[in-house]
Amino acid sequence: MKSVPLNDTSNFELISGLWKEARGPLKSTRVLRSTNFAGDGMLDFDDVVELEVENRHFASRQLQPGDIIIECSGGGPKQPVGRAALFVPFDDHMYFSSNFTTTIRIQDQPLFNPGYIALYLHALYLDGATETLQRATTGIRNLDWREYLRIEVPAHPLQEQQSLARLIIGVRTAYRNEQHLSQTFMALKRSALSSIFTHGLRGEAQKDTEIGPMPIDWTVERLDACARVVSTRMSYTELEVAENTTETPENAVRVIGIKVSDMNHAGNETVLVRTALEKALDATQATHQCAPPGTIVFPKRGAAIATNKKRLTDTWSVFDPNVIGVVPGGSINPRFLFQWFQFFDLKGITESGPTPQLNK
């Protein structure tokens, strides 16, 4: 099996990105920038800018389906330059790439599949291949383009390339669609909850309150009147070294240790159903040292506050120092309070300082 370098002009054509120019005649068109790289070998079209482009560039630099856009300048303190993305437009607009990118166009279609090339270059980027091919100037990383073009691409049989590209792109497209559906569902959920908290379940008459309009028969209470903000008496470290109880099942309870990272596990989007640390403790000990089931937990300190994640527990729990909880009182349903918590951003109640922090 042969390999072909990217600087082989019989197989690959290079197309420079556009600089913003003021010479005419000009026409407004869409330009893809580094911010449009989705990070998975594909492009994100949610925030595409429109720029004035000289008419003379339309024939030579307009992107075509199957073009591969390479990030030549950009990156960041922890992000190497050199991301690759396949251009697959979703509409009939004309697109160009910006001056911080260069486009690779496949000349020999019978030899190479565009999706395969884009995914291969993206995989090299993920493996760190571009980290040794970059220079930093004034805080911006620049790709050593001459060295980058020496990268050789294995010329697998075209059918294999097509199968690989179809499989990987299909999976990523399905994942994106799932994300979109999830975002749509959350937007609908927020809208429904807003209607319920404003109009009630039966469209009751409303009254104005300090937190906005609400059903006339509802009352407003401070959070500390119907719930308490807690940390746990038992620490996460103490739970780690605790022995599982030898009590009979009816006298033992499941206790989970909660870290911010546990909120990210699949299945933990609402209720924390599993965590990395779990123990069986004596029920009496749990009652005195742990947070009860139905506690609402969220990040207490650090950058994780900005994620605005809140979770509900269904068993006894112990908190890491970076986690805090709210225990509902007997007059309020835990799930009702949990949904109410979705209406405000934790950043809005964060103390300023070098390290963001929430306090009781």
C-alpha cells in the first residue's frame, strides 16, 4: 500500500483562506473561521460570519463539498494548532475559509475519499502530531506549513476509505442529532416549567411578587424557611476509608460519595444513580453524618460553578469539599425544589475573587 504526501500537487490542491479586503467590487458572503471547528473533524455552522469578499476570488477560492479545512494559525495555551475539518454544507450559500486557514482539495477522487482524508488528519491532530509542527508568535500558534505538507496519507483501497468515513461520520452525525434533540427537550422543559411556576397547573389568576408573577394562591418564602444548606459531617476521605457495615440489611443503608466529576457520568443527568465511591453504613451513623435522600447538590467552588449543574440524590450521601447541598424541609417536595433550582444560574450567587465560591 502506497502513501501520498500532502504536498503532492497531482493529488491535492491547496487553496488559501481570505483576508478581509476593501478593494472592490465586493460581495457579502459567508466565511468559516477557526471558531467553526467543532473539534470532531466536522464544522459547526451555528456562528458563521458574513464578510465582504472581492468578486475576483469567487471562482478560485469558493469552498466545494468535500474540501478539507486546516487551521494554520490559532490554537491556545492548551490547544495546539492544526485542527482539520471536512466541509459539508447544509445549505446553498457560498462559503469561503478565513485567512487563518488553508483548504486542501482532493484532485484524484478515484484515489482518495475526502471524508477519509479529513478524519485521518483529525486523528493525527488528536495524537499530537501537530505539536512539533508549530511556532508561537505574539501568543498565536502558527503551523509549520511546509513540514505539515510532508505528512503522508495511506492510500487504502477506495472502498475501505468510503466505509470508514461513512461509519465514523454517521456516528458523529447521530451524536450531534442526539445533542440537538436534548437541547430542544431542555428548552421545551424550561418553557413548560416557566409556565407552571407562573400560571400554575390550572391557569390560575396571578399576582405580582418580588420574584415575578405567580398563581394568586401560592406563597413566597425564603429558601432558608423551607430548606437548609448543608455540608456533610462525614468527609469524603472518611467515607473512602470507612468499612462496610456488618449490620443486617434492614439496619444498613447505601451511602454515596459525591464529587463534581460524578455529575458528568451518563445516567446522572438528574438523579445521581451511581458514583465512584459507594459504601454500606449503619443507618444510625448515616442519619447523623450524611445528607439524606432528596438532597439537591451542586458545585461549591471553582470553575465547575459555571457549568450550573444541579443533581438530586436518591440515597444517603457524603460530599467532597467542592460540593454543597440543599436539604428540603417537610413542607416542600424535593423534586419540586429541584425544578425550581433550574431557574437560576449559580454564577449569579457566586462570590467574586480568584476562585469562584458559593457560601451558605
